Amino acid sequence: MTDLKPARILALETSCDETACAIIENGRALLSSVVASQMEIHARYGGVYPEVASRQHVLSITPVVEQALAQAHLTLADIDAIAVTQGPGLAGSLVVGMNMAKGLALGSGLPLVGVNHLEGHLYSAWVHDADETIPAEPQFPLMALLVSGGHTELNLMTDHLTYQRLGATLDDAAGEAFDKVARLLELGYPGGPAIQKSAEEGDPNRFKFPRAWLDETHNFSFSGVKTSVLYEVRELKKKSSTLPISDLAASFQQAVVDVLFKKTMNAAREFGAKEILVAGGVSANRVLRQTFRAQTEFPVHIPQLSLCTDNAAMVASAGYYRYALGHLSQMDMDVLPTWVLG
Ligand code: KG4
Ligand code: ZN
């Protein structure tokens, strides 16, 4: 996009358990990205403990912002706008990033742009490292699969910031299913990477777990496959004290990937999409990435690995397009009201 005004955006993301700050130029070139992960702390509880997350954000936010500015060799005087995730997410976590962002904006006289976390995930596919050759820009109409720990949905993007939600999960999000099955198989938290690792040694065809095609719709359902793994584990435990963990992990992973891939392909063809985008924490999954890269005729955009899970670079990118295009209203904001200063 050549006709958009140039701008540097500093963004904050604190919707869940990562305290993150990033600076991006013109929506795509990443100047710095800092993520302070709380993963080890929450692993003790087997999932995110909201009160602890909130307190960790308070401790981390100032050093994380200072580090992002230092890494980019910039000061606030070099920034054109502040962006921040305003939802959805944990209220006690969001409020830390939002208050910091409001403080930075008020203190420096910069405009403040609220960004929807899911929109942020989609824009992670626009981001590239500043010193890397610029990858092709996603082209509209774009079929966008968002697969995270809290959401699984298919959106048709007909232009920047313009979404038609075609379907979503009726029960568990794909990432949530990974996390629950990992717990069941005692693989630990977070479940996605643990299942992926275990699955590398396993046979994806050993167990035929169900695929919920929900053919007449673009919706998803992952509770059936999760329950089916549970029943299989119960049956196996009756026969032996050692479980074929890797085969269970690989077969479960394959069932989820099959559904995500085929349903995205069907929707892309039905709606005449030019390209496909896959984003959100589960897009870090190696089998999912390989499947999308190898098995389709469409150009496919998947964020670099470090930008699949929560980060602020994606918020900076979405914030840039909102700022540059003057679209300061939000996608479905179901958590907090829309606000913009400046
Ligand atoms: O996008 P994200 O960081 O947070 C939300 O916005 O929810 O996604 C986190 C989710 C978790 O459920 C995690 O298990 C999953 O993404 N995940 C993966 C992988 N890495 C993270 N799932 C499958 N394979 C992975 N390699
Ligand atoms: Zn996320």
C-alpha cells in the first residue's frame, strides 16, 4: 500500500499472560518486539491464573516498554501513535496495558488507538522484520482462519479492517482442545507445543478420532474429538498401565488439522478468495503450517513463528491500519467500550 500515510506505532498487548510492547513502521516493518512471558508461573497452576497475570503485568509493563524503545533506538518523540489491545481478554490484564497506553498517549500528546486482539492476530501476517526482504502483502479477498486458545473462526476479509465472519467454533476453540487433551495426556501446559512435540514420535493414523465437518456451515466443533480422546484413554487404561501417548497426540493433532484445513479450503473456494491467511497461537503448529503450505493452490500467509502466539507487533500492525485509514471504530467489541483519544 503506497498511498497510506507513513507512521511509527508503539503498541502494547496485555490481554492474557504475555506483557508485550512493539514498534512498527508503516504497518509492516518491525523495529522492535519485546514479550515478557509468564508461562512458567502459570504452568504451576496448569493454566492462566488471572489475578497472578494481572500483578505480573504491573511489574513488567514499564521495563518492557523501555526495552522496546531502546531496541529500536527510538524515544517517544519518534512515535506517531500508541496502540493497545482493548479486548477481548482478561479484564484485570487488559486494564494494565490500557492504563499504560493512556498514560503514554496523554503524557506525550499522541493519539491512542484501541485494537481488537483477534484483529491483531490477523495482522501478524502483515509483519516482517525490518531488516528482512519485504514478503508479499496479503491480497483481498482473503480467507482468514483465526485459531487461538480462546477463538476459532473463519473471516472473509474483503479489504483492510473489513471482515465478514462466516463461522466460528460452537464449543471449544482449537487451542483450548489442544490444551485440554494435553492435560488429559499429562503433557503439561501450554498444551499445543507439548502435543506437537509428543506427536512427532507418533502415528497420526493409529486412532481414528472423529472430524466434525458441520458441512452445511462454516462453523467448527472440537468438543467431540476431545471427548473421544478421553474415552479412548479410559479404554486403553483398562488394558495397560502405559498409554501410547505419542500416537494419541499425533492422531488428535491430525484430526484437528484436517478439519481446520479442509473447512478453510472449502470456504476459500466458495467465496472466491484470492489468498489464505492463518493466524493465532495454533498457527504455530508445524503440521498445520506444513499442510497449508504444501496442499493448496492458494498463496498462504502464516505469521513467523514468534508472532503466532500473543505479541504486540500484531497490535502495532492492526493499530497502524486503523490509524492510517482513519478507521478508529472496532470489530465486535464485546469486552470494553470503544475509546480513542487524540
Ligand atoms: O493466540 P494465543 O497465544 O492466545 C490466545 O489469544 O488465545 O494462543 C494460545 C493457544 C494455546 O491454546 C496453545 O496451546 C496454542 O495456542 N498453541 C499451539 C501451538 N503453540 C501454541 N497449538 C498447537 N500447536 C502449537 N505448536
Ligand atoms: Zn491471542
